[in-house]
Amino acid sequence: MRARSCKNALLILIFLAVVSSTYACKKKRYHAKPCKELTLYFHDILYDGKNTANATSALVTAPQGSNLTTLAFPFHFGNMVVFDDPITKDNDLQSPPVGRAQGMYLYDTKNTVSALLAFSFSLNTTHHHGTISFLGTNPIMERTRDISVVGGTGDFFMHRGVATVMTDAFEGEVYFRLRVDIKFYECW
């Protein structure tokens, strides 16, 4: 009788282990490989006091004694820029936009050019509809920078991952184009 109850207890433990591991596997949404990938470009044209017609971003704060049409010298420390930039599938500013990059960057370092980024991609195409939210530090002098994908809506509901940002082109301090390679590791 005792051997039989030990056998039943062992079967119950094995059953519970299988059920709990199955539940844990179904609940886990993290992937070793990306579950979705996108490459997009966004084009930022900073207002410089003269380009009112085509500016997509503007300085909203500046250090004391600075103006809102020129970035502070030497590392732009204290400047904050808000933007509403077009996003394209390729690196051509004249390509039809697939959405908008909207948010802000804050130059937050005194000894190099670096900015805190907080923005969203708002996409509205036949292939993708929804938003992707980003947050992270952008050490601009690095060739590539990784920032966090912290969530999304629509087709990107609760997605998380990493966006590798590269400066694809720039013209002085007025225009720059970023290539953003997005890899989602958590897809719902």
C-alpha cells in the first residue's frame, strides 16, 4: 500500500511539472532571434531661423544667453529639440513617407555630443499600422547606437526590442538622416 501511494505521489509530481512547464512555455514571449524586423529612415530638419517652410524640428530650450535658432557651443548641452519628422523606407527625403517620428531629444552631456531620445514612430501604411515607442541615450559620435524599444500599439502592441541607430547623412547642424534598424524580441 505504501509503495502504491509513493507511486501515485510521484505521478502527481510529474504531472504538475509537465503542466507548469507547458504553461511557462506558452507564457514566455521572448525570442533568441528577432520575431520581427524593420529598417526605416527618419529625416530631421532643424529650424534655423530661415527655413520655416521645411523645418520639421525646433529648439525649445537653450542655455542662458543662447538663442533658439542655433545649438549651444560646443556640445549643445542644455538644448532640447522637439520634432515631427517624416519616416521613409529608403534614405531619400523625397520618397513617400510611411509615417512620422515624433518626440524630443535633449542634449545632456557636457564633454561630448550626446542626447537623450524619447520618441515614437507613428506608422500608417498597408503593411504596418500603429506606433513604436523608443527611449535611450544617443552618443552621437558613435557609429552605431542601440536604444530600447519600450512598447507599441496596433501592429506593434506591447512589442519590445532594440533599435540600432546610425547617422546616415547630415548637413551641418540643420539636417540629419538616421537609419533605424529595429529588432523586436518580444512580440504579442
